[in-house]
Amino acid sequence: MRIFALIIAMLLPFVLAATPQKKFATEHYDLVKVADGVYSFIAPESDSGLVLGNCTVIIGQESVLVFDTGQFPTLARSMVADIRKLTPKPVRYIVNSHWHFDHVWGNAAFRVAYPEVVIISTEFTRQMVESEGPKTIGKQPGVNAQEAAELRKMIADGKLSDGRPVTPERKQELEHIVNTYERMNTELTLTVHTPPTVGFERELTINLGGREVKILWLGRANTAGDAVAWLPDEKLLLTGDAVVHPAPFAFGSYISEWPAVLQKMIDLHPSMIIPGHGGSVMHDTTYLALLIETFQALFSQVKAAAAGGASLDDVRKKVTLEEFKPRFIKLAATEGRGTSGFAMFLSGGVDRAYQEATGTLKPEGTE
């Protein structure tokens, strides 16, 4: 089973091609002021395959809203401490942008700090967190331990699973990933299942006192239940993983429908966009337009190949989107992040587009 919150095993081939930073993502973030009363906790780039989402705090005259809470209790408690330095006002609302647990598992730490907080998501997300959370918390430590054991065996044997030798550099990378698994399991022992308590279908307006936040469902994109937050006065858009920079994620996604959602975002005319992952606050919609073009090309090419009888393996070889690759690599370099994101996107995106094109779309969480 692929579990979206913890996907080191899937990303290992890409991670081993990257230069490690040797920092643990469970330990730090950058606190960035986006606008008056709006701050984002920007997650660092992964050096181990572990993905962590960005979280944003919006402060009104009477109360506070937090958009996504991260994956690990320790990090969430640090965010709570920083919020208390920013304002004495209570966090009354949490919005989970979607059900992937790198955006959800910090909920419990906020509930402890603010017992009356209301946790909001789309109804689809609420149901997915409710059903998948306990199973994942129960099973993931064993999965992590098994993956760590396999990596230790590679180190001991001196060769990777494909037979290549474990060089001193690779050994250091593998040991770092093993340590990351162990730290993840420590955090999982602290994780308390805390799903959203309020589900909405299309739109919800929250007044924080002198500051209005609209929570919107614009259609199926990264997941079937993506919620975005729109601050009309600031023209600020929080996208969750419907927008990930400098390359999108596409596991369990809806490639053919995603462009329409992105166009709705563009039609809001945002002046600031905070993506679900990535270190840059965007100030125009150029990247969203690139994503639309990319998704449309991906689905069109996969659909044409599938209609000609091509197998999934054939489609993987045929659809490479080479015309787009340099643009995403340039974005990654500009942001100072690794360049493996496009390959990861293509791997998941081709598979998902093929499912759509052949009428074999799998339910999320079962890929």
C-alpha cells in the first residue's frame, strides 16, 4: 500500500540521486511573515524522501485560523509556541487542506493547546482522515521498521537492491534515511488520531474579527477533497497540495480535472500564493499556468497512447514530457531545491493519467 504521508520508500531512487543536507525535517521550519497578521511555517526541502507541508497562521482581531498543521507532534508544538509569541488570541479554527497526513497529524497538538478549536475540511477529507488515520498510525511503524531493516542490509552487504555498490557517499545517505525512519517512529508514538470535526461541501466563510477567510472546494485536483483558503482583502491564496512548487505531486490525483481547478484559482486574481510545499511565496499566477499546460499535455499524450493499445509500461517509456522538464528544473534551481521533483511527478502522474484514460481509476489510498 502507498501511504501518502510517509513515502520515503517510493522516493528512495530520487533521494539517492540528490545531495543530502543531513538535517532532520522533524526539527525545523522557517517562519515567514507573508502579510500583516499572516505567517507561514515553511517546511525545508527533504533530504530523505520525507515530505512535510507548509502551514499558515492567520490572525484576526478576535481569533486565529491555522491552515494545515504538519505531520509531527513535536513540530506542531513548536508552531504553537511560535503562534503564542505572535499573538495571545486563541486558535479557534484549523483547516486541513486534504487528507494526506503530512498536513493533518499536527491536529492533536493544537487541540491540546486550544481545546475549543474547530477542525474543518471538506467532507471527503474528513471521511478519509477518519477512516485512514487509525490504520496508518497502527501499521506505519512496522512498515518503517521493515524499510529501515532492508536499508541496513544494503549497507551491510555493500550493494543496493539493483546490484550497484554502496559507495561511502551512498552509505552516508542510507544511514541518514534509516535514522529518519527511526525518528518518524518516535513521532508516531506521540501521534493521536484527531480528525476534522466539521465537513463542508463547496464554500465556508470564517470571520476572525476584521478579517474574512473563505474556505473553498474548487474541484478534484491533487485529491478529491482539496480545500483552499482565500483572503479576499489581501488577495492571498493558500492552495494546499493543489499547488506544489517547484514540481507537483501526482499520486492519487485527477490529472484531467486538475487544470479547471487551477484556472479557478487564476480567476481569483491572487497577488500572493502559498503552495502546499515549496519555499517560495508566489506573487503571480505564472506557475499555475505552467501546471495547467503540463497537466493537459500529460493527459492528452497518455490518452492518445492508451487509445492506441499501449500498455502502462509502454506509456511510461513514451510519455516523458521532455518539453516541460527544463522549465521545472530551472524553477527548482532558482529556489535552491533539488531537481528530482519532476521525475517524481512524472512517475505518479503517468500512472494516474493512464488509470483515468482507461477507466481504471483506483480509489485514493489504494494505489
